Amino acid sequence: MTNLNWERYGRATGIVFVVLFIVSFVIYGSAPKVGASTADITSFYVGDRGKVLTAMVLFGLAIVFLLWFVAAIVSALRDAGKAGWGSATIAAGTALATVFLVLIVLNAALAYSIAGYGDQGVITALSDMCWIVGVTVSYPAALLIGAASLGLSGTKLVPTWFSQIGILAAILILLGGTTWATSGFWAPDGAYSAWITPIIAMAWLVLTSGFLYVRSPATATVPERASVPAT
């Protein structure tokens, strides 16, 4: 007997997360940079209030699929006898989702009421904090990718070369946590933190999700019940 293999579909949720993330990013638009004027911040969060809140709803839904994907990786690692790396992966995934939720709270609060009625200093501080929190995303993201890549290494779930690529990706993303320049390429709102590290992370998620999905059985086998002899 066979049954719908939800575990296999769970391995594909990394791709769903990336799709929802990109859609929410496009809807969200270009946020005010670090040090932007209160007028620019208010114009973005109040003038485009509906867009920001819609983007946050989609981003929240994306986090649900991210956690599902992390759970699928952990399950695969435990089946492969690498529960230790699975524990590190689920800890990193939980931390990453928490940081993402903080970003949602900050943006939603600014769009919902703070930007329209709050103190100018508070508005500017919260807007800048969104970029600062974005830098700290690098730490749990690097741990997630690194732990999962090391755990998947030596298994038949991903190609051998891909685990090495994952470790390199983790190092590059970890460097994103050092982007504290006041302006330019290495600033919190610079190209490395805002574009390069997210692209690396999303590429890893898509490829890992794809490999795990393809290399898992299409159906789940349901064991037959043992027959009971008649008395």
C-alpha cells in the first residue's frame, strides 16, 4: 500500500519559501536607507501602507514554509544517522525564523501606526533598526547552511561537491554579519548585505530543496497490518 508522501513534499518547501520571499520583496519595494529623513520614511510606510503590510503577511507565510523545510532537513539527517547535525540545523532554523519575525514586527508596526503618529526620533530609529536586524540575519543563516551542508556531506541526498559549495556559501553569508560601514558597499544597506548574501542563501535553499525532493521516494509505504489468526 502507498500513501501521499508529505515528507517528500516537505523537502520542496525550501523552493516555496524562496518564491514567497521574492514576491514579498517585490511588493515591499525599496525601503528608506539608513539615515533617511523622517519625511522619506513616513512617505514610504504611510503612503505605501497597504503594500508593506501585504508584503509582511506573505513574508510571514514564507517563514512557515522555511520552518517546514528545516524540519524536513532534520528528518533526512536523522534518517541518515546524523542527528547531531540535525539538532544544530533546527536550532539555527529557529533562530533565523525568530530574527525574521522581528523584522516583520518592526515593519508592520511602522506601517500600521508608528510612522503616521510616532515621534520623529522613534520613527528614524526603528527604520534604521530594520537594516541592523537585517545584518544579524547572517549569523543564524550561516549556521543553518553550514550545519545542514556538513550533515548532508557523505550522504546520498546531495552530490558530494554540493556540500563543499554549501560550506563556502555559509562563510560568505557569515561575512555579511560584518557589514557595519557607515556607507557604501559594506554598509548595512549596501550591496553585500542587501543583495549578495540573500542571493547566495536563496540559491542554496533552492538547490538543496531540489536535490532532497528528487532523491526522495515518490510515495510513502504504509506497512500492512499483521493478520490475526482466527480462534
